[in-house]
Amino acid sequence: MSDPTPRPPSGADADAERLEAMLSDYVEGTLSLAERQELEARLAEDPALREQLEETRAAHDALRRLNKTPAPEELGKKVEELIHRRSAGRFFGRRAFGDRVPFGVLLVVALVALVALAALLWSSTTGSLRPEPRDAPRPPPEARDVIPRP
């Protein structure tokens, strides 16, 4: 019975996978100079790798020769409708205000509102945010008896 869990490739397998990817990039011309030189040195000494390079070139040439047909214009809309239908509206559905406006903008607006509120309270005549001045006149202690309590 085989184990269905994938195992990380061993050293030789990983090297083979890396070389296969390098062959594809080599044919496409996207390898860096150092990688290209490394691959060319390996190609000079390994006939099996040269054969694999020729197979990769043939596959790339075959793909280039395929007829490139543009996708229908309505394809995007049909895919979007299908996703909307299958996801019960979780994707491409109506969005709430918070989804349309970036979080950073909402944060800046909230901070500006808090600063404006603090400035308003600070400058109010009740002075709710300002500490009471130390030299402010205070009523005498016996005045508490004269002022009626609610």
C-alpha cells in the first residue's frame, strides 16, 4: 500500500527537478549568466541531459506553433457569474462601504475626527479637558451648606 502524503524530493530528485526547470528557462532565454554557464557545463558532460534539452526545445517549438486563438470577450463575465452562483455571492457580490474604501483612508478619517473632537472639547467654555487652574478662586467650605442639593 502506498503512502499518499507527498514527500520532499531527495537530493538527486531535487537536483533533477532544478535542472529540468533550468532547461525550460534556458530554452526561453531567461536564465541568469551564472545559471546558464552552470547548465552549459552540465550539458557538456551529460548526454542524457542534452537529450532532455532537445526534448524541451521540441516541446517549446510545438507550443509556439499552436494556433493562438483569443478568448471570447464574454468569457470573463461568464466566469464571474459562475463563481458568483457557486459561491453564493461571497465573491463578486455587493460590497459594503468598508470593502470599497481602503482601511488606511478610514483610519485617517477616524483620527482626524478624534483630533477635531479633542480640540472642540479643549476649547469649550466648560473646559472639560482642561485642568482647573491652581489660582482659580474657590468657594469657601461653608458655601456647601448654602447651595441646595438636587
